[in-house]
Amino acid sequence: MQIFKNKNLTDQIDILDLGIVEAGETATFIFYVYNETVAEIKDLVFKIESPEVKIKNAPEELASKAIAELVIEWYPSVTLKQGLKARLNISGIELWS
């Protein structure tokens, strides 16, 4: 699984860079998940290291070479001077035909 900033899949990322959001505000971010394998992936689970970042919408399965949106929201309790960078962990079951 690969994560991209854009639907054209030209800006791949390893860490979610959410920038600076004022404390008490809410910011929504859309990323794109790409299944680069030839296997279908089911029972997808997305986890983010930060407890203030919530996954609002994520695919539960993804066909081979398919793209899906990943929508997350960040509700910071304090304003971080350097912004937030969070790691995204993805797990799922690969089904090979």
C-alpha cells in the first residue's frame, strides 16, 4: 500500500504532514491510498500514532491497482509551532487469485 497527497499519484508520502492547526480548530485532510500489488486487500485497518488525529473515512478493501480516498481530521489541543507529522500504519489481508 502506498499513500499519496494527490489523486494523480505523483506525490507519494511516508509520513502524514498535517502542518500547523490552531488549538481548538479542526482540519480535514484527504490522502489517496493505492494498492500497488496484484492481490486484493480486505479487512483494511488504518491507525495513526496521534490520539488527536481521527480517521473519518477509509477503504475496508481495495482491489489490485485500485485507488481510494483516506480522510482524516485533526483536532489539536495545543498549537504546535512546528506542526504535526504522524505515521500511518496499515494492515489487511491479501487475497491472491
